[in-house]
Amino acid sequence: MTTENLNQKKSFFIKYKKEIKAYSLIALPLIWWGIFFVFAFFRSFYFSLTDLRFSIDQISKFSFDNYARILNPNHEFFDVTFWKSLKTTMIWTVVMMLGNNVMGLALAFLLTRLKKGAKFFLGLLFWPTLVSAVVGADLMKMIFNSSESGLMNKLLSLFNISAISWFDDTQFALIGLMITPFLLGFTVKLLIYYASMLSIPKSYYEAAELETKNGFKVFRIITLPLIKNALVLNLVLSLIEGFKVLGPMQLVTGGGPDNSTLSTVLYIYQLGFERSRMGQASAYAFILFAIILILTLVQLKLSGKEADTHE
């Protein structure tokens, strides 16, 4: 190699020194993402077009039959259970989206109005996040025990209401399953709203107080428009979290009774890992992915432009 070539390479490394360092730092995450997300994504799509069950070597058919089971009502094996699970998932998503965001928004606003103790109450309200899903499921089973000794049934007895078979009755199973996440699932939303509200200059509120003492009016006119970005973020996160819900259904009710609490992700899990229908489960997962993607894009479109900065 000539001296001229060495000098050219040396000048190249000097010129792009920062870029080379940057790419070397992100190389490992990119490789990880490429293998476990990009490659896995396309591999899973390939499997969704097959009749994969136990082993790749046993694949004997390559078609869109797995998708036809969902999308074609005239299909011989049209899967009604999938649509029932999707309906349950949508109900869960809407309820959690409304409940968690309204409670998180209201509590965040109240915390910003406190002159002392805001951090203490913020930590207190955040504690449900530290409870593991398994422990939370066991607590739900104890609280909503179908017997008269169950905590919720004891509370109902104080109002002369007879005991309810919470997780054994198709009418109440989903309601009982939603109560705890509805009341305690706002913690992450609360933090995002609280951080966004803290970034609003106090001078805005001081000017508003000269016009009105109505806290709700101040919230509607000043706070809400300036935390639009946080609101959109939380709504999108709520949508995604709702559609991929698995833990409560799997750990508490197992999807029962009579599939009344069967979420779409739990149904996909049962198909793939309990019934060994990996190809069919992969197709259903892609249908769910498409639904989440479309609803997310629609939600972002309806939210309009981002909020103006307020520096």
C-alpha cells in the first residue's frame, strides 16, 4: 500500500471521526434490533402463510388460509372466537383509555396546585406500578372472591346487595377484571401529565388568575392546550397497551367463563403455545398489528398539529 493511500485513509478517518464513533456506539443495538425485531417480523409473516404447528420441517401448505379464517365470513373454518376476543379487547381499551387518562390528568393538575407535599403524594400515587402482575392478580382474586367472604361482596352486603360471582359469571367477569386497572392504572400517565404541566410558565397562571378564580376554566384554557403533546402521547400509549393486554386475563380468569374475558393477545397465545398452531397464531398477530397501526394513525391524524411551544 502506497503512502498516498495511507494518507487518504487517515484523512478519511479524521474527517468522519465523529460519525464513525456514533455508528460504532449504535452498532450493537442496531444488530440486536435487526435480529430480534426486523428478522423476527418477516420470519413471523412467512410463518403466518403456512400451516406451521410443531416444527418448521412439517410445513406442508403455503397460502392465505390463516387470514381467510378471520377476514372471510364464508370460510369453512371462520373464526368467530377471534372477533369475540377483539370486541372484549376494544371494550377494555376504551374503558382504560378514558379512565386512566382522566384520572391521571385530574390528579396531575391537583398535584401542581399543591404548595407543599406534591412529591410525597406523587410517590404515594405511583406505588401501584411497583406491584408485580402476579401479586396484583392474586390480590384481585382475593378482593373479588365469589363467596360472601370476598372483600367486594362484604362491601356490597353493607348496602343489602347479594354476593356476586365476579369471575364465574359472564355478565360480571369483565367488569370485575376492569375495576382494579381502571382505578390504579393511571400512574405512568400521571407522571407524563405532571412533568408536562410543570413545564408551563407560572406567569401564565398568574395572568389567568387576574381574570378568573375558576380552576376548571384555567385548566381548560391554559393547561389543556399546552399539554396537548403529552395528551396525544398518553392516548397512543393507552391504545397500544389496551390492545396488547394479556396479564389480567391470563392470570385471573384464563379468558373465561365462556371466553367472556378472552383478550386477542391471550387467544393468540393459546393458539400458538397451547394448541400448537403457530402459523395461525402468527396470522392473527399480524391482523392485530394492522388494527393497532391503523387506529394509531387515525388517532394521530385526528389530534391535529402539535401544541405550540411556550418558551
